[in-house]
Amino acid sequence: GVNVNHMDSLKEVAPGHEVVYVPCHRSHMDYLLLSYLLYTKGMVPPHIAAGVNLNLPVIGPVLRKGGAFFLRRSFKANALYSAVFSEYVAQLVGGGYALEYFIEGGRSRTGRLMAPKGGMIAMTVKAYMRAPQRPVVFQPVYIGYERLIEGKSYLDELTGQPKQKETVWALIKAGFEILREHYGKVTVNFGEPLYLNDSLAKHAPHWRDDRDNTEGKLPWLADVVDELAQRINVNINRAADVNPINLLALALLSTPKHAMDERDLIEQIELSKRILNDEPYGPRVTVTALNAKGIIAYGEEMGAVCRIKHPLGDVLAMQGETAVLQSYFRNNVLHLFSAAAWISLCFQNNRRLSRHGLVHLGLNVYPFVQSELYLPWTDAEFAERLNKTIDLFIREGFLTTSSDDGEFLYRAPGQTDEVFHLRAVAHSMQQAFER
């Protein structure tokens, strides 16, 4: 099944604009899925910038007729190729054709957004300058899977094996394997659009004076491209979907054995959902409607978790390669728990901290976490979010305050359930904060 959210806003924006779709890139299914989805919803499928590695015999011409145009990984030392390709992009933009490209440059092997590359954005800006027929709007798209077709190959690559080259035979072989497997649902969330004219007005109010100089150096171009690339990634994350597999991975991978008693797991999942619902990350974030027991049952059906029977209560676990692969789905939603994880981590080895000190330390580390996870807040907004999350933890009973002024915060001693749940929240981002 395919779940689609916030497409009505796209249909409001698209008329009269040159639409550039900029999805996250997690699977080869991304571009097939988006084109199929737009077509079935009555919109024109885009022309898609695809890596030249997909220009295979037989398959390449089919993809080309389906809207793909192929580009090399690097344009360096080939001025003619760069000029011809730029001209092709300019023709598409000038003609009002919808475009799609992946600013991460390739598929993410970890589940997080990768650092954006600005080459295609720069070409789009220059093409619009040459022929500003329609204003350009960038449409971020979040695509969330419950299981990846390429999961095993990603695992091999992360353990040091070389990337397998795409071939027709490999595609046919994979096709037969895919048809035998169950991959669950995929959710496509359309994020908040970005308008090129807004960035140009901010960084280059007199850009029209440079229209005849698109082949030369434009001093403001790098600022426009960098801002757009960063904001695209931020808006992709602000349209995240939290599915059952994400929540199971977030909880179970926080323990040394990747296993939890069923009662503890239910409580941890419910806590994660309360954090998401009480302090929403953004209006376009969607969260599974299943309750904790339904999430566990769905995880068993998908093969993401296994149940170990025990007289004192069943244990749910992620074992072997499954646990490693599930880290991908945990990483999809890490950014949504950044404030909660920071507060929890500060109480790992401290029983008493001042609220002011907790927020002050968070603001010191925030610029680094913000750049890694593409968080949307200013320093003041992050401080406000930390304070609201502290209040949530007090309501949950994880923290208590001093009776006089409420400035000092305390966590429970020893190995209580509250301490266990705080550690589980902290673990998801502990390595990032320690770095």
C-alpha cells in the first residue's frame, strides 16, 4: 500500500509554477513511486535526473521514455559535457516541464539525510535566469519505507564490501526475489514548498541585471544554492512519517541485547508517541495510528521482531542482521527526538541539574546537531523546545523539581522504570551527542 499526505497543498502550488521535485533518496523505488503517484493523482510526471549507471541495455531506453535523463557523477575536466547538460536543463526549465532530482547525490545507506550537493540547483537557478517564464518552486518530498528492497546490499556496503554494479541480469534476478517478498507500506509526504524568487530577493535583489552573465561567476549564486539545499533537507525532515517499524527500532535498539520485555516495550512505544504528539515537530509530520500492541503485532507480521516465549512474560527482540538493518529505520526519525534525547542523556549520570544549565548546555551543542540532522529551529526556538520537553518529562514523572523555585530538576535514583525509559530515549542519539 501507498499512503499519501499533503498532496492537496502541492495541487494548489503547482499551477503557474515550474515544479522541481526534490525527494529524499533511499531506494531505487523512489523515482518510480513518485512518477506513478503523480500520474495516478492526475498530475504530469516529471523529467528525472538519473545516474548514468542506470543507463543499461534495454532498461535505459525504457527509463528514458519514462522521463529519465542520465547524468555523469562528475562533470570535472569536461567543459563540453557540462555545457551541453546545462543547456538541456535550461530547455526543460524554459519549457515549463516538471523536474525531479535528488540533491543527496545518491541513495542514503544509513537512513539519515546526506549532505546536499548543489550542482543541479545551480543549473536550475541559471536556467531560470536565462528564461524566467514561470516562477520556480522546489517541492521537498519525504518517502518512508517499512522495508527496503536494497536492505541487504546496503548492509554489505556498510561492512566494507564494494558497491555492486547495476546490470540487466541483477535487475531480473532481483525482480524475481522482490515478487516473493512482502515490503509493507510506503508513505509519501509532501513537505512545505520553497520558492526560488524568495531566495533571489534575499540574496540577489538585482539578479535580473546579471541575466546576460549566467556563464560567468555570480558572486551571490553560492549563497542562494547553499540556502536552498539546506532548507530543502530541513523541509524533508519536517514532513517525516513515523511508521510502526521506526518506533520498534527506536525502542529495541536502545538496549544492549536489542530485546525488551513486552510490557516495557509497550510503555516505551507509548512514550515515544506521546513525545511526538505532545510536542509536534511540525504540522506535516505524520505518526502511525496503531497503538503499541498493534505496532508489535505488525512488527511480528513484517518479520522485524521475533517473540521469545518466557514464563514470566514474553520478550520481543531484533536479532542478527535484522537488528543491523533496523538501525536504518531508527535513523529515519532520529531528528524528531533530538530535544528529548538531549535531556535524557544529561540525566544518564546526573541525578540533579538546574533547568538553566540543562538548556545552556543544549544550546552549546545545538549548532553541531542542527547541521547533522537538519533541524529547523533557531537557538531561541530550540531553548523553548527544551523547556517544553522538560515540562513533559515532569508530567510523565521522569523528572521532579525542587519545592522552592522549581529551578533544579531531579531524576529518580537507581534502576526504576522511569530511569530505564529515560536511558532508552537517550540511547538513540548518544553517539551523536558524544561526537
